[in-house]
Amino acid sequence: MTASSIPTPLRARFSKSVALVAAFLIGFTAHGLGHAQSGANLTDVLYSKLPGDDIQINIVTDAELDEPGSFSTDSPARIALDFFGLKNQLANPRTLVQAGKVESVLAVETADRTRLVINLYDSARYSLTPTDDGYAITVFNTRINESDVGAPKPFAQRPDILPDNAVTNVDFRRSEAGGGKMVVDLSNDGVTVDTRERDGEIVVDLLGASLPSELERRLDVTDFATPVQTIDAFQNGDNVRMVIVPQGKSQHISFQSGKRFTLVVDPIIVTEEDLRNAEDVALGFEGERLSINFQKIDVRSALAVIADFTGINFVTSDSVQGEVTLNLKDVPWDQALDVILRTKGLSQRRTGDIIWIAPSDEIREFEEKELRANAVVAEFAPLSTEVIQVNYAKAEDISEVIKSVRVVRQGSVPSGADVSNLGGAAFNTTETDTNSILSARGSVTVDERTNSLLVQDVPEKIKALREVVAKLDKPVRQVLIETRIVEANDSFSRELGARLGFQRITENARFPGVNDSNIGDVVTSGTTEGLTVIQDSRSDDEPGLIFDNSRGTPGGLAVDLGANAIGTQNPSSFAFDIFRTGRGFAHLITLELSALEADGRGRVVASPRLVTANQNEAMISQGQEITAVADVVAGGGGGGAAGGGGGFTETIEAELTLRVTPQITPDDRVIMDVSIEQDTIIGLAPIVLGTQEIDTQVLADNGETVVIGGIYQETDNIDVVKVPLLGDLPIIGNLFKQRSVQKNRTELLIFLTPKIISPKLNLG
């Protein structure tokens, strides 16, 4: 393909791309030469496996290195080492390890240093040891290790709150690109800033800083017409947290220069070309766009045009023949290639930068032969035996997972079978229940004493199995559940009552207006028992009369409506008697006023707490057992004769029980299935239990306290006992009634606080 055969827009695009690539190469070469003139150079990154799946990473340089600055993160799990003055001379900055807890090693060069980032499967401890030609980093696979570990350098530690680590000003401006720019002025340039995105919001934490009260506020910046809507600044424990709420599609970048931190949120403008590219990606095509207009061009020539456009090597089979007519405008090149292949019944297989194109039948036959050969090799390949240490999980559980996996292996043939006589169906067979991700000859055995897996299989399968075990054998994160159950009681009781009696003895009673009467003596009292007391007093030999004004029943009072006791406390009372005697009569008036008021307030706080692993149910219980004895009386027949008596015991548990199953979400929040049951002893004769129970599921942030339930009860009782008619009289009617007022209020609140327990990356 010559330059004249390329359309004019395409030639302009080629020229522009070549110019950009040349400028980039010249600048990169000058940059690399300028930095290679001074300091040590990083020439290689090597790694080796130590006993216990520990990994040693060797940094090879051409000169001695100073002690690096280091820090580590938990999410994602990484170890970062800063070698100042070191120049990166690696051809490939990324080194894959995929062993132990190490996934890969990435070397990135900046203006004054080279940062070595060790990507981990999980948080780990490490040690640093200088060598003659660089440094050795040992990443431990276990939590407990007596070796010294690398402690973070002072610049990477979280600072304490100091008076000079404060936010002095928060400002908002509009950026040149129409975005929002938040500018935060600090009193000290040593404040560490952590910026992340969560739930569509941008969260900025200024570690170890303080925020003046006048700056603790919300900024509504909608009028600036930027993606930013609001900015909330507040003190969050030892840190200052700023929450930026954007709207629409946006991207943000943050940087710190001296005592000033800047966060820029720019809008993402979606063009028609972006929408068109998104449609192409949805169809599975991502290549650069081109336009082709050919009439009856040879298929091989059309493929050559695409090969020259993309710079990818095409290998075309000799059996590819024919002509094709194309008129494609501004379509991805991989879509154009797909159209050509479908039109002529061709298929492609890509390996790196080489694409092999041949008829579909030819490719299928080639792959079948390759599968047959691989099947024979796998059938007779020598077996290896290795021990895989399981650290956090149970080896038996890992073994069950391995054996439970069902796979469809390509190219599996029975032992001793004639491969030449097998059909194509034999190469797509479903495995039996005994098969797993191991080969047909592989086996796995559990050693419970050392919690290890003894694996015997071909080396390729063992390598794949080791990677699977490394991903499954991870420590389960733990959650501390703090619960506070607060029960508040407020009770009020009032008792008012009166006791009134009138007793009289009249000798030779007569009707009004009559001079004489034969009625006889008249004795009056509130009850017949009171009459009996007076009559007995008149008949005995003791001098004087006795009137019955005793408490309780029987008694001689006409109105016995005194105040009742509240609990074990008796009411206060005031009583007096009016006694008068004369010739032929004697009478007694007794009056007692009683009152009692009780006001009680109480609060019961229960605070159970427990620690459990992620997605594992935990239960904690506290209470008491009550044993009650109940009598049983047996009755006999015939004349109602009573039988013998017996009894039985019954045990009742009154407990406070908490059951929680936490689930940690990827954004470090906690979903909890909670069940709380609290029993309270209300009565003992008979035993009465009050139960308060709640079952719910709640989502909470790490360390956030939420109220998951509450019960509010209020009871008002007013009881009045009175003498008909007399009790309804104004004022004096209070002498003929008893009034009782009770008000009880109970409030139960349940608070729950989940806290994710993060493992310490460094113990030194």
C-alpha cells in the first residue's frame, strides 16, 4: 500500500500521528538522558520464595542506596518505598510475582525519586535489609513472625493534633475549564491529606488537623454554575473532613503545594464522537476509525490495507482467496476486519501483535489437532508433589472447595485410548463428580496437623492451584459490635382517702315530739361488728364504754375509704375523735384523713459488645434462671375424699441476648442482621416475664452509631371509690371517697455501633 492510495483525511491523520510520536520520543529521550547522568540507577527487580510462603524482593542497583522512606495502606493493600535520587532503568516497570501475599511490583519515577509500589493480596508485615547492590524487602506471609519489621518513616506516619495543624481558610472559585476549585489554606505544610470518592461524593480528610468553629459550615456554591453543589466542612474526631457533592459527570484532581491544598472538579463533556465510540464499544469494537472504498479488490489486498493502517502483523493462509467490494465510512478498523472475515467465511486468531487469518474449517482442524496433542502430553506428563501451606482458613475447607468445582476440560481423553480414532465429541466432555480443577490424575490430601494441602499433579495444574489457594486463603476481617440498650422508667402515684365513723348510745329513746316511749336503748355504729363491740362493753364489768374505730374489716367505721399503701410504704394520716356523753346518751365521731404520693425515676443501661468475623453469626447472653415450685392436688372419688398432694419445679430463664451477623461491604460499611431479646422479671408469685424483642437488618458506616429500635409506653390510671350521693357533694364529698392516681412511662432505646477491626500492617 502506497501513500497515494490512502485517502487524504487518512494521510493527514497519519502525518499528525507521526509528528506527535516523534515529538514524544525526542522529549522522552532527552528526559531520560538528563536523568541518567547522576544518582543510582535501578537495573532489575528480582524475587524469590522463602519457607512459609514469605517473599523476598531484591532491588538491584548500580550504586548504594540510602534508607528509603516507606508507608503502607490497608485498602488497597500496598507497600510503598521511596528511593530518593534513584533513576528507573527498567524496560518493563511492572514485575508480576503472584506468590505469597505479593501480587506485583511497580516502579514509578518522579522528578526526585523512584517509588516502588508492592501490590499485595492482603495487608502484610515486611522488613527492609540493605545489600551491596540495592535493597532486599521481605514480605511475610504470616501475622506472627519474630523478624524485625519495617516501621514507617516519620513523614508517612499519621500526625498528632497540634495547635499549629489547623485550617485557616476555605475558599471556592471557578476554574478555567468551567469546573469548581476548592482552595484550603493550612497553618502547616506537614498536614497529610487523604482524598477519595464514596457514593458519588468526594471526601477529603485532613489528618491530625483542627477546624475553627467559624469555618465549620456548609458552602452552597450552586450559583457558580460548576459541577460542585455543596461543600460541608466539619471536625471528625482527630481529623477535619470535607464532603464535596458534585452533580452530573465530573472528574477531580487534587494537589498540595506548601500550606495550600487545592481540589479541582471539572465537568466531563460528552461529545458526539464519545457517544459514537461508546456505541462501538457496546458492540465489541474499539479500533481507530477508517474509511475504505474498494471495488472488487482482492481479499488479501484488503487485509493488507488494514494491516498497514493498524501496524499489526497479519499472517494470511494460502487458502484465503476471492474478491470483495467494500464501501465503509468512518468505522472502527476491527469492525471492518470482522465484516471482511464474515463475508468470506474466515476466522482470526490473535497472539500479541500477530493475527492469523484462515478459513474457519482450517482453524478448527488445527485447533483439534493441537488439543489432541495436548491431551496426550497431559496424559503422560510426569507428576509433581508439593505442599501448600494454608495460613488463615482451614485446609479441609479449602480442599472441599477445590473438589466441589466442576469444570469442562478441553482435550480430555481416557487413559490408554487410541487418540487417532477419537471424534470431536470426545474433546468437550463434562467431568464426573470426582473431577475438580485438578487434572484427571491429580489428587489433594489434607494434613490437619500442619493445616496444609498435599497436592500431586502436573506442574501447570499445581501452579494454577497455588494461585487459587493464595486468593482463597485470606484473613477474614473482624467487626466489633457495641450495643447499648437504655430503658428509662418514670412513675407517679398518688393516694387520697378518708375514714369516717359515727357511733352513738341513746337510753330510753323516743320518737320526736313524744314525751315517753318504750323503744328502749338505741346503739348505732357503722357495722354490726361495731354494735357488738359497744354492747359487749356495756355488759362487761369494766368501767367505761368502748367504741369500735379500728382499722380494717370488721370495724365500726361508717366510711372505710382510706388511702392504700404504695409498695411497702404506708400512707400518712391525720385522725381525730369527737366524743360526747351525757345523761342517757353517749356518741363518738371519728375522722381520719390519709394521703400518700410516690414519684420514681429510673434508668437501666445494658451494653453488650462482641467481636465476630465477617459474615459469621455471634451471640452473647447474660441473665438468670428462676426456679418455681407449683403444687398439684389430686382429688379422689367416692364421698369427696381428698387424695395426696405433690409438686413440680419449673425453671425459667430471664436473659438479655444479642445475635449479630455482620457483612462488610467493599466501601467499608457494615450490613448487620440483628436480633436482640431482653427478658424482665415482672412478678414472682406466679412468675411473670416481660419480653422485648427486635429483629432487623441495618446498614451503617464504620464507627457510626444508629438507633435500630425503640418502644415508648405511657399509662395513666385514675381510680375513684366513693359513697353514692354523699361522695358527689362539693368539698365535703371528699370525706366519702377514695382517689388513686397512677402515671407510668417507660421508654426503651437500642443503639448499635459497628467498628471494623483493621489488622496492623506494621508492628515495629
